[in-house]
Amino acid sequence: MPWSYTDYPISLKNLTPEVRDKAIDIANALLEEGYDEGRSIAIATAQAEEWAERRGKPIKNLHST
């Protein structure tokens, strides 16, 4: 199931919107390549976090619970 910027896995909820959107883009691309949903989310989250770190961007929302 492809994800959108408003309908995404709960595991992405604590990421900043910019990092979450990047993870969604990556996860959807991985789904198109045939990866299963769980693996897609795990890989996409790690890659989006690395992307943010390289750019000095915050990764997690400070106000999330």
C-alpha cells in the first residue's frame, strides 16, 4: 500500500515533517521495487534520518509524545 503525506505508518509520527516526507518518498519507491511494507519502512526511515543528519536538519519532533 503506497503511503501519502497524510496517511503514513505510525512509526514515522515522531519524525519532523521534512524527514517523514523523505521517508515516505523512499518507502514508496522501495514498494515499487518489490520490497515488502515492513522492510520498506525500516530502510526508508534509516535513509531519511541519514539524509537529515548529513544536512544538519532535526530528525525528531521535540514536542512529540
